[in-house]
Amino acid sequence: MPSREENSGDVPAMDAVAIDDDILIGEEAIDFDAVEHPPELELGSEGNLGEDDSEGSADEASGYEFRFSGEMDPLSFAEDEDASGLKPYERFEWVKNHYAELAATSRPSLRRCESGTPTKRFREEEDAAASFEELMDTMVSRKKKRSRKNQPLHRGRRKGSKNKLNPEVTRKLGDATFHISKDNFEEAISVLKDVIRMAPNLSDPYHLLGRIYVMNGDNKRAMNFYMIAAHLNPKDTALWKVLISESVKQGDKSQANYCLNKAILADPGDTALLNCRASLYLDLREYHKAAETYEQIFNLCPDEIELLTKATQLYKISGQWQRAICMLEGYPKNHDADYLVVLGLLSSILMEHGEYMRALEHIQLAHGALKGIPLHLNMKAGICHAHLGNLENAEDHFKDLKQEDASSHPDVIVDVADALMAVGQFNSSLKYYLMLKEVDDKNHGYLCLKIARCYCSLGERTKAIEYYYAAIQNLDDSIDARLALSSLLLEEDRSNEAISVLSPPTESDSQPATVSDTSKLWWRNGKITLKLSQIYKARGSLEDFVDVLFPIIRDTLHLEVIQQRVKMRKRLSRSVLTERLKVLGDQQADNVFQGFRPVATSADLYKAFRAKKLLEKKAAEKEAKKATALETGFDWDSEDSDDDSPRLSRKSCRPPLSEFLKEEGNHLLILDLCKSLSSLRRYWDALEIINLCLKLECDALPLQTKEDLRNIGAQMAYNVSDPAHGWEYVRYVISHRPYSLSAWNCYYKGILRSNRFLKHNKFLYNMRAKHKDSAPPILISAHQFTMISQHQAAAREYLEAYKLMPDNPLISLCAGTALINLSTSFRLQNKHQTFLQGLAFLYNNLKLCEDSQEALYNIARAYHHVDLVSFAVKYYEKVLALQPPDCPIPTLPNENATPVTKAGSGYCNLRREAAYNLHLIYKSSGATDLARQVLKDHVTL
């Protein structure tokens, strides 16, 4: 079959398609954002009938070339919708892959041919039975062949072996071209379809149909026909360029990548296509491959020094700076202007990686050949000497810098000053920085920052503070400068100025910022907030410390909780399911490839059917989740993402304090914040921080820190309005410390606040069953019975506790009180015995308390309760005779003790209570004067 170029006499040139290469594949036409990695270059492209066999590709060598044959209908291939959902280029890949599979299954086995089976012996016997006449005829026919030893060797295809077009096909192509020129597109389409039926593997009719559909605005069909024409004639670069341009216009990036690969295979020396590929790699941030592509272009165009520069810079970005150095060192040393550019780049890369001696050797070699080098190379040589410790040689190079160079070469002076500051020569570096002070207005803020650092290193704090102030006034991103300035101000005991430097500006001074810019404001930076909170804490300003630190730590912990990975059952991704579904693509009724039978096992078909159901289910769930995510304010990252869950964008997901939880000192800061919130009675805020910390992953915080947080939460449980929010912490602490009296006191305080005793009976029962030797849960149960006046049950529980702790005065007091109350019951028969038992416990309490006023008062009150007034008067008088000292009120750890003023001294003295009860006895006995005298002596204020 002749190529399209050879039929130029019959078919007019396609001017509408053969557009100039610069228009089709220039950087502006091919500038698009790639989202997929381009497929790797194949070993070869599809063959074109009529080309020389010596130029065949790897596909031709393997026997594959795309051709329509059998039941494949070219027109349905281009015009019908593909039921499997494949794109045009993917359908060609599908055909190629299935061809390889079918060829592999139909290829005869070599093992069977090499094995000594009876079949082989049978065939050998048949060959041996050939007649003698046949052998003679073969030998005679070989002798009659003309010898070609003396004839010249002809390369390529022999004349007359090339397939020629049918004259009818040539005539119809000419008619179709005539109809196109007259805008008779319907007639042209009809004629071209006849040509396709006659010669389905000729690329010209598909090309013409593509032109017609482009003129009619049917780009989809046009792309299909162009794609067929390009695959039937893969060496036609112009066709691939048209497909690239149209794919980019349609936004089909994967198809554009595919066509770009085919175009490069067709013409590997096309630099415009290679430039397009390099740009594509840059969009994908595949810097190494982009550098290799630019290196390939530079080898084709060695005079383009910009290509060498791009390649070396990309190699440096990708971390392969050694390869960049090899490229630069391999550049011809002709000592022209381009070589000086290469030398500058080479020395910069070597100096960045500490190869100062090597860079110095290259510069000195050029200096000797040229007898003089530019200023920037001379300064680089001085910088190399400075880093190598040769300060005198460095100064010899630096003395060429003059004040007038500050306006013409400011970057060179900055490099020199930075190098001197890096080696500790602050006085020398300060001299060069000051040379640029009046000239470089563009970078005045950064210049002032470097000058301030020099002064700070020299110990001149006053000047350093002055230049730090100048730096923060000229820099938008002044975080480091403000932190350094605040540290200097604190060293100078100017804490108020340090706070003003780190505090956000007032509303009148601050400029309005959009929502997207608020995260970039310097006063919202985590380092600024932490520094400011430390200053407030050092000053003892707890309220300011909490107001500054609480919001940023809360936001950080909240985002850390959201972003932590939850271990879930492994699920197949969408790409894997789609790959499995391709097995069913050839079983669709309207698929153009239905002539191919599927090469798949029953297991693969089962997986494909399941994948189809899962994809349909995922599509329905995805739409529902997307609608829900948009309603709740989340951003949906991508329609093609394997992860269908709504996610916050990366910018909004970044915590204010990055890497905050990885530093051990910050764990103590969280504890200090919770304690400060508790001391300020901001219990809900403290509980919020504790809840977020405990929701983090196991290794996010140490176990001891989590234990301390739970203890703080348990102690705050009885202080909040609803103690239910702290029950989990209290129960956790008690479960791990069942014998701690402080923990049980905290738990009992919470119970008294909630007034819901029945709710906690199950927990108390479990703790008593698990820890039978623990007295606190028994005491709490007994107290509950006492509160509902079930004194018999209470006495039973108190006696159980007394067995465990006989030396505890509180248990003796409670047991005696319960027994005395029980003795007043009407149904009790042995009342006197019970009362005496109760008195025995009260006297035991008196003994354990060493005749304290409180124990004496309890005995007097017991006698008074059963109307034994004579004994009651005796003990009341003993109470009045004692003057006990004031004792501190017991509190829980981290609990604020109620301050006692001087006017309230004597709060532990029971003298007034005893005097009042004694006057009641005297009054009931008729001794009113004595009762009046007791009140006058002990109760009158």
C-alpha cells in the first residue's frame, strides 16, 4: 500500500491538517497541567505497510502491527460508542495486549517439538519415505537458479514488491477530495466509507474523514478517525501532532501523553516534541526525567547553552548534583562567553556542596587561560579561600570590591558577606553589609536582619535591637526577626517591649486580610504564640498565658485527632477494580471488539463481576458522601480519588503548631495549661484539652502524661456543673488505684454533687467484688445507707470496714453513730446493748483521737441524744474547757483551699456548739439563770 505522500498526484495535499510544527507543538500550544505520569516509551511503534522492513519497530519484529481483519468493522470502531468505556487510544492498546495474549496461547510448544515422542519418529519416517524422483527434482531446480555471487548487493526492498493501490480506490479518493473542495461533505463521507470497505488498512480515507468532521464541529468522531489514521501510518508525525493538539484542547491529558510518546517514536530528533515532554515532566515534578530530556535535547543542539543550564539545575534539584557537575565539566573549554556562564554555574554547585577546593581549581584554570576573569568568579574564588581557611588570600580577592559595585553587583557583595559571616568573620561581613545599606532598597529588610545578627554576635545588643526593629518594619514574614528581638529585649529586662513585639497589631494598624491569607499572618504563627505564652507564664500572668496558648493548642490537637489514621480493613482501590473490570469489556453486545474471545479464567471472570458491582456501589456512595461533605463545608479533593471520604484541603489541615507533640517539653506545657485552666475555674476548657489529648494515638503522648491528664480531669469532675463529663476519668483513676483515699474522696464528692446514687451502685459493687480488702467503697455504701436512714444496713457496712481498718478513727465514729441511731428504733429489742456498743465505738474514737475536743463533743452529743443529760453535761463541760488549735481544711491535690481570714480564726473550736447544747439542758431543767450565764460566757459575739 503506498503511503499518503507518494499518492500526492492522486490526492491533494492536506493543508488543513498539515499545520506548521511550531503552531502544533510549541510551548504555548502544549502547555497543560498533567495529572498522570506519561507511559514509558515503547520499544517501537506500529509498522506502516509500504515502509522498509529495516526500519521496523519492535512491534514489527514481534509480528504485531495494527490492521483491521476478520469481523472488525472499521466504521463501527470509529463511530459507535464503546460499551466498555475505553478511550480511543486505550482501545488500540486493548487490541495490542489481546493480540499478545492470543499469540502466546496459539504458539506451538517448543518442548513438545524437542521431546523424543512417537509423533516425531512417525514424521521422520514420512520424510524418509519421500520418493527419489522428488529429491532429484529438488536438486535440479537448485542448480538452475542463477548465482548472485558476482552481482552487486541491493539494499532495501526489491523493485516491484511494494503493494500498489487498486485503481478504483485511487479514483474514489480523488472524487472524495473533489467533494471536500466543493463542501459536499455528505457525498465525500459516502465515498470515503466505500474506500474504507475496499481498503480498510489505508490511512488516507480516515485522515480525510477526520478533516470533514473537524469542519462539521464533530470533534469526537474526528479524533477517532485521526487516531485510526495515525495507527495505520505511525511514522506520520504530523498526524500525531494534530492528535496532541486536539487532546490538549479537549482536556484529555492521558491521551495527549500517549500521542506524545508515539510522536517521539516516529521522530526522535524533533526537539519541539522533546521540549514538550520536558515541560510535562516539570508539571509532574519529575525533575530527574525532565533533566534527562533536556540533556537529550542539548546533545541534539549543543549550541543552546540554556538547555545545559536547565538540565544541570534540574539534576541539582533532584539530588543528582554529581551528574550535573559531570555535564558541566564535559562542556568544551573554549573560554568564550558561554564557557564563563558554565563555569559560574559549575562553581556554584561545587560550593553549595562543600567542594571549595575543586571549585577553586576550575576558577584558577580559567584565570590562567584568560588572564583575567569576571568579578563574580573572582569573588567566588575568594569565598573558596575563606572557607578553606586562607583568609589572607580571600581578602586579596575581596579588595577588588568597591563602593560603586554595590549598585551594579549587589548579589556578589551579599554572597561575600554571607560567606564571611559563615566562617565567623562578623566584622568583615558587617563592612560589606553596610556597603549595601543605602543602595539595596528592595531587600532592605533582609539586609537589616543580617546586620542585626552580626551586631548580636559581636555583643552590641543596642545596635542589634535597632536593626531588628528596622527589619520587622520592612519584612512581611518577620517571624525569626521578632523571636530574636524578643529574646534580646528579655535579656535587657524590657519584657513589656518584648510582649508588644510579639502581640498582634491593633485593628487600626492591621490591614484587612482575606480568609485564605489569615493563616500566613505572622501573629498566627505557632512559634510566636509559644514565645508570648512563655513570657506571660514567667511574669505570673495566668489569664494572659491561658488566653494566648489555649486557642492554638486546642486547634492543633483538634486537627491532630482528625488527621490521625484509623486502622480499617484493607479495601481494593478504584484503579484495581477498574483493571479487573476490563476482562468483561469484550463480552458487551455492542462492543467493536466482540470478535475476540476473552483470555481469562473463571476466577478472573468472577473477580470482574464482583468488581463491577463494587464500582456501581462506590459510585452511588460517592455521590451521597459528596453531597454531605459539601453541605458540612468540607472540600472534595478529586472526583477520581481512590479515597472517597471527604478530606480537608492540605492548607487547612496543617496544624498551627507543626511537630508540637514530638517535643517532650511541650507535653509539660499541656499539663501546665490544664492546671492553669483549672485554677482559673475554666473547667470546661481544661476538660476539652484533656479529651483531645486522650483521643490521640497511643504513641502521640507518653503514658505518664496521659495519667497526669486523667488525674487532673478526675479532680475537676466535681467542680463542673455536670459531673457526668468527668466520671470516666474518676473511674479510670479508681480502677488503677483502688486503695487511694484521694481518688475515692474525689469520686464521693462527685456523687454528692450529682445526687444520683443508684447510678453508681453497679460500679461500687464491682469494685467491692474485685477488691474485697478495700475499705473506701464499703464506707461509701455505708454512707449512702445512712443518708436514707437505713441504720442497720449502715452499721453492718461500717463493721465490715472496721474489720479492715480498726485503727481508723472515722470508721469508729461512723460505726458508733450508726449503732446509737439504730438503738432508737422502735422495733429493736436489745436497744441498751446496741447503745452500749455504739458508745464503745465512740470511746474507741476518743482513744484514737487522744481525747480531742471533737471526740468529747461526739460522746456528749450521744448522751444528749438518748436523754442521759447528766453524762452529757459532764462531757460538754470538758469540751468548754479545751482550746484546740486551728487545723488546715483537708483538700484534694490541685484543689484551691478556701482562704481563712483572721476574723474567722477558731473555726476548729466546738466551744459554741457545746455551750449552746448545754444551755438547752439547763433550760429544760429549769435553771434559766445558769443557761443564760453559759450563753453569755461562750456564745455572745
